[in-house]
Amino acid sequence: MNPTRVVGLDVSLTGTGVANTNGWSASIGQKNITTLPTQERARAIKKLADKILLEIGAPDLVVIEGPSYASKGGGNHERSGLWWWLVERIASWESTELVEVPPSLVKKYAIGKGQASKE
């Protein structure tokens, strides 16, 4: 498959990075998801996933940064939920290929070394 439209995703609750081979990028997120009561938190994660999916449309290829298992701090559980929600939905699109890339490879591709800040 020769993809013509590729989208990259760096999943985050407060600022999921979205980049496209057509030259645009966006940051989509919501603050304070982790402080919401469970039912509201579940709805907020689904709503955030829906916004991200609407933004990317139906590309030929989605490259998603894999989970960072060594990450510390709040929201790991919720971020995992968002990540799996996106993966499940994208994987169901028959015309879209989905590839997971480890975080260190994303950084190495972008700046030449495997350890780098998000900025």
C-alpha cells in the first residue's frame, strides 16, 4: 500500500498532537479530565476521542505513538483509555492502516535522538 494521506498521533489528554502529510497540525485536549467523577470522566474521554477522530478523517495510514510505560504522573490510566479507544476505532476502518511506533523512535525520527521532551 502506498499511502497518500498519513496522519500522526501523539496521544495526550490535555493536548493530543495531530500531524498530517498535507502540512497541518493540531493539538486537541481537555484539562482536568482526571478530576471528574467516573461517569463524567468516561464521557469526557469518549468526547475527546470523537474530536480527535473527526479531526483526522479517514486517512490511508495512521501512525500512533505507542504508550510510554515509564511515564509518571497523573492521568496514565485515563490516557490509556483514550489511546485504546482511538486504536479500536481506527483499527475498524477498513481503508486505513494503523501502525504503532515506540515513543523513542518517534523522538529519534524527529530530532535524531531517542530522549527528548515533547516540545
